[in-house]
Amino acid sequence: MLGSPVRSLAVRCKLRHGHYTVSRKWGPLYSPLVGANAIRFYNSDGGLGIKAKESGWAHEREELVLEVESYLNSLRNYEKIGVPANAGTDSEKGFDLGRMSRLLSTVGDPLSEYRVVHVAGTKGKGSTVVFISNILRAAGFCVGSYTSPHILSLRERIVSGETGQPISAQAFHQLYRDLRGKIDQAAVAESGKLTHFEVLTALAFAQFAREKVDIAVIEAGLGGARDATNVIPASSLLAAVIVGVGKEHMEALGGSLESIAHAKAGVIKDGRPVILGRQPESLGEGILRQVAASRNAPVLPEIGHEVVCEQKIIVVDYESHHQYCDICLRHVDTKTSSSKVWGMRDIKLTALGVHQMDNASTAVQTSLCLRGEELDIPDESIRLGLESTRIMGRCQVATPTEANALGSDGATVILDGAHTEGSAAALGDTLRRMFSGSCLALVVAMASDKDHLAFARALLKGANARIVVTTKVDIAGSMTRTMSASVLANIFHCAGQELGIETQYRPRDVEDLRADRQNTVVIDEADSLESAVNKAVYMVHRLRDGTKGVVCITGSLHAVSETLPLMSQQSLLSSSVLQKNSLEW
């Protein structure tokens, strides 16, 4: 039997449903402030515009956020300084979850007020959170979501309510002011050891309680077992979702795929359903299933139940970027153990790539699992939620106006925050499918604690790039974790050698490579992202020889973050208001 919170949740949602109609007001249309002199706003038709600040009110609102950020930045921030060895493992060296539990108790135990879907994994967890949230919102639920990192504004991490908007500057500031005394009290009790992520997570959980959300979809920050989000009791957990587990944050998570899988498995709770996304390694999947079995937690899909997601066509033009796919899977009701085949054809995904189809499939499996928890999620809501999802910084195709603002001179510009071997392979595959035969330039900036060689190898192997320009960007507002552009350029050269790809570092005359050495990858570096893009565009137009030019900025979401203001600020010079498609974070 389900507890009373779920019964009351279902009743509220049925009342909210009434007759099943979907209003545009809930739609997942969000993009934060862009640039120092621009704001993004929503039009009456649901479109998104960019315009200059009019009277300082937007500046005043962001000043409220800066007060919150100033306090958070006074705390230890591992996103800036890097995570200590084994801090994400379930060991004596792991983060202290007791500290997080005590903090939540001090601010009012918000997790007792709603149910949670907890999402962990290495690759695709952020996108999966957005897919699941949009499906639930389309079904009429009031949904909160918590993700990290952000791209432009810290507010992006906390999204709640029926509209799917990020927390407003005023609400964020009010939340902070209301809880500051209790947080200070907790900080004293913990001898000043509270961290930036712990306090921000507590604020998010408290905001969801204030918003009276029905369900919160929460992304684990690092690993799972000792992540600050992993304080969700089994009684509040609707399901644990674990997307593909791979080799990232190796030192922090124990140094092996086995230790990483065990860390991710920490989000599994006794008796609660577990949904596994496509797992790239059988070892990792085996560990996840073993832990689930030890905790009597049913796992979906069951062994032998194949999830089929078939890409039918991918369309890329200036008006629309999408792919059509079919999803078919065998769904098992975790309550009755009965199974049946579920399928949906011709799903129009704006999130591009085979990996996003995998994420969408995981979201579907999660939605069907939640039906077994007595939640009313119609097939129409699944389709609408999937098709309405637009994800900034994940194979995002810039509009012509945005691309021109970067000086692309007609080249297509792609933004993607890939930073792991798996995400690099997925990006390379998507770029090859989208732009076969094009002259592709990669602009790459990365954090220092990534597996750079594996990333470079996977990207060069999959993307068929002609040009690589490395650069550097701030990581979480600091250069502490920034990778050197020159070292990164050398790593791409070494990756090319391993793959048998000829490379040329800073050729004197790029045009000499156009005809007689068409398979040579040109490698260069630049001191800033803007200079790197300029170099990439210059070389693309000299090497493309009649083919389409493409520039992809990747290696980190922080690189995406630094690119977006460049596009918006420059575009303001040509127009006071620029209409564009709505974007989902």
C-alpha cells in the first residue's frame, strides 16, 4: 500500500487535470539572463526574445541573486577547487551525509513534503531530468527539478511549479533571507564545514516545499552514495534512475569503474524501483543490479527485456532542428509483476543525437514505472513532454543571428557541453550524422580534472573534424581547474597519432592543406574563447572548398556559458529586439 502522501498527490493531480487539456502556460520555456546588457523574455506566443535592459529593474533583480551568491561563495566550493580523493565513495574519506541531514532538519525537513525521483549516472542525467520533469508537468503535476551545474545563472539549478520556470530572483533572495539564520545556526553546529553545494541543495529542497510541488526530480551532483542529494528516505522516493555509468571523477569516486558503479548505486533505496538507462559497461550494470537485489529493489528493464529506440530521420535547418524516432520497450508493473509491450512511433525530438533518444527512453521507462505508483501519466503526456524538451548546451544549433554575432560568416555553430569520453563519442556520432561531408572545426576548452586523452580520442574518432582549436575558460568562475590550451592542443595531437590521423600544428599557410592533404587535422590554440572561434571560422572558410562549414564549441558547459553572452551582446548591435525559438534548460 502507498502512504498517504502519494494518495493525496494523486487526488490533487486528478483535480488539476479535470478535463485533459494542455495549456501553453505550463510549457517548458526557459532561458536565463544573457549578457551584461541584455535580458531574455517571453512573448505572448511563447517565443523568446532578447532586448536591452530598459530601466535597471533587471539589474536590481540580479543584484538580489548576487547577495545569495556572495554568501554561497564564502563556503567551500568543490566545483571551483576540485573534489578530494575518494570524497564521493561510501567510506571514511567520503563526504559526511550526516551533516546534510542535520542541515535539512534545521531548515524544516522539506523532503517530507513531496515525493522524489532521484537521477544519478555519468552521462545524460541532466537531460534525463528535463525529459522526466516535462512528462510529469504535461500530465498535470506540479514539478520541481534540481540540476547542476548552471550555465549562466545560479537560478537555473532550481526549477519549480507548473510553469517549469527557474526560481525568480525575488523568490531566491527571499528564500535565502528567510533561512539564513537557520543556516548560520547549522554552520556553527557543524564548525563551519557546510559547503556551497550542501547549502544550495538545502535551499532547493526548501523551495520545493514552499511551492508545494507534487514531485521533485533531483539530479545527483557527484556519484551518489555520499552526494548531498542522497538524503532522500525510501518513504519519499518514487524511483531511483541511473543512466549510463562511465569513467569520470575517477579520483573522487575511488579510481575504478567498479568503485564508480558502487558510488552511483548509493541512490538505490530498500524496496524502491530502479530504472537503468543504457549502460556502456556490463561490469557497471552488473554491480548496479547486484546492489538493487541486495536491497530488494525491482530493476527496470528486467534482464532480457530489450529497449528499442530507432532513429528514423534527423532534420537540420535554420527553422527547425529535430529527429524522429520510435521507442518500443517491455514494461513491467512493479506492483503486479505483469508485463506488456509499450510503443510510440514518430516522436519528434528537438534534443538531437542517439544518446538523447536513450535519455528519452529512460524517461519513458521511468514514467511507465510511476504509473505503477498510482500516478496518472497518459501516453499523450509522454509524447508532449518528450517533444517539448529543448536543452540548452547539448548539441544546440545557434540561430543565424547568434552565429553571425560570433562572426561565423555563414558557418553553422553548435554548442555542446560534452566533457567525458562517452559524451564525446555521442557528440562525434551526432555531428557525423548531422553534417556528413562538411568542414568541421572543434573549439575545445576543458577543466583540468577530466580524462582529456580519452575525450580527444573519442571526439576525433567520431566527428571527422578538419580543425581543432583549443582554448581556456573559467571553470565555475575560477581558473583553478582550467586546462592549459597548449597542453590540450598537444593531447589532441597525441590522440590523432594513436588513431593514425595526420595532424599539423599551426601550419604557416592553411590553404596549402586544402587540396593535397585533405585528411590532415589542423591543430591550433588561442588565449580566449572568442579568439579561438575567430581562428576556427577563418580556417573553416579556407579549407571547406565548397562544402558546408561547421564550428562546434565543446569540452565543458563552462565553454557554452562563455559563448552565449558573446552571441547575445553582439546581436543587440543590429536589432533592439530579436525573436527566436524558445529554449529549455
